[in-house]
Amino acid sequence: MHRGSSKEARGDLRASETLPLSASPRPIPVVLEVTRGGSVERRRIRVLPGTAVRTVLRQAGCAPEGSAVLIDGTSIPLDATIDRPTRLTVVPTFSGG
């Protein structure tokens, strides 16, 4: 059974130039444990996947340039990105005076 030529006009099968927007990424919960002396202050924020640690600190009201950041006791760079729920330990490295 012949269905016709493959060269027949089939209409425009090209992909649309304007693609529909996909669902927005869900924010990720981040807990910051800011340590000062013997006390710990916890701050909870939500960020989009791929947010840099530096940006997370700024959103939480911390100074990234004056902080050491650790995950499970290991120092991480401020340029690292958050891609899952995370608990960050923030140790201020200077104090005002």
C-alpha cells in the first residue's frame, strides 16, 4: 500500500521560534548558622538552584568578603553554587571596631 510521496507538502514542521516557558525552578532552602563567639544565629532563606554562596550570604545579610563558609566542617569557595538544600556554617573573619 502506497501512502504517497515523502516530498508532498506536509505543512510547516519546523520548531516554533518562540518556545513556551517551562516551569520555573523551585527555590532551595538554605540554613545559615552564623557563629560569633560561643553563640550561633540561624538564618533561613530560599534561593534558586545555581545561586552562588556569595549571593546567599548577601541575601541573608552577611558580608561575604569578611566570612569563611563551611559545609560539614570543610571550607568552600564563595563562588561555589547551591544546588540542593544546604546548611552553611558562616564564620565572620573580622569584627567592626
